[in-house]
Amino acid sequence: MSSNSDPFRSMDEAKLTSTHYKWTFLAAMGDFLDAGAIVAGGASLALWETHFHLVGLLLGLIGALSPNAFAAWLGAMVAGPLGDRYGRKAIYSYDLVLYAVGALIMTAAINYVMLVVGYILVGFAVGVDVPTSWSLIAEYSPKGSRGKLMSLTNIFWYIGPIVILLAAIGTVPIGVNFLGG
């Protein structure tokens, strides 16, 4: 096969363009949401404890099933094989829908069961996101720019918690105290 007919080689040797940055930005937004979900859950525990009258066992259960624990692990275990079978782009798209559904359930929660279900869905989506979005970036990035583009996922991972913590601090004066004070 000549190098002109090899689509993978042409992608590897492509010049880095603004389109690559756009795709990377879109995929890295998942990391922004993931890290934000982890911090938002931690910042909200005191509020949830008071609002839903949670006991230690339920708080522990929420923590264990969080976007930073079992639910994320399970999502990551499922994401790899599903991404290989159905395509990472498709799995990533469904993942974002699942994340939104979980967040909506948590927002509308009228009892701790809804909260836990929403939190598990968000956690599962966090686990699905990492292998699929990172694989997408690595697959469409030119060979000489993969490290540079992949580093953006880490930057977005750090920006997410900062934004969430600033939002939590900023909402205290209006009576929405996510910091539990």
C-alpha cells in the first residue's frame, strides 16, 4: 500500500491545524466536567447531609459510588470494549447524554435515592469519558503533536474544580451554600 492511500499515515503526518485544537477542546471539556463533578460532589456532601437527613452509612455509600470511585471504575471498564466495538465518537456522544441525565436527576432530587441514582450515572459517565475522549484525541492528532494536545486534557482537569469551587463560594451570599458552612 502506498503512503498516499494510507489514511492513518496521512493523519499521522498531517500539519497541526485549528481543527485539531477545536476537536481537542471539545474532547477535553469532558475532563472539565469530570473533575468538576468530583469536586461538586465533595463540596455538596454537607448540603446533601442536611437536606436529605443522611446518616454516615449513606454518606459513605454516596462517596463510594461517586465519580471518583466505583461508578467511575465501572464506566472505564465498560468504555474501552464499547469504544472498540461501536466507535469512540459514538460512545463519547452517548456518554455526554448520560452525564447530563445524571446531573438533571441530581438537580431534581427530592430524596436520597434520586440523588444516589443521579450520582452513580454521573460517576459512570466520568469513567466512560476518560478512555474514550483521550483515545479520540490520540487517534486524530498528528504524530508530532499528540503530547501537546493530550496535555490540554490535564489542563482542563484542573480548570474544572477551580470553576466549581468559585461557583460554590460565589453562591454563598445568595443562600446556596455548597461549602456546608
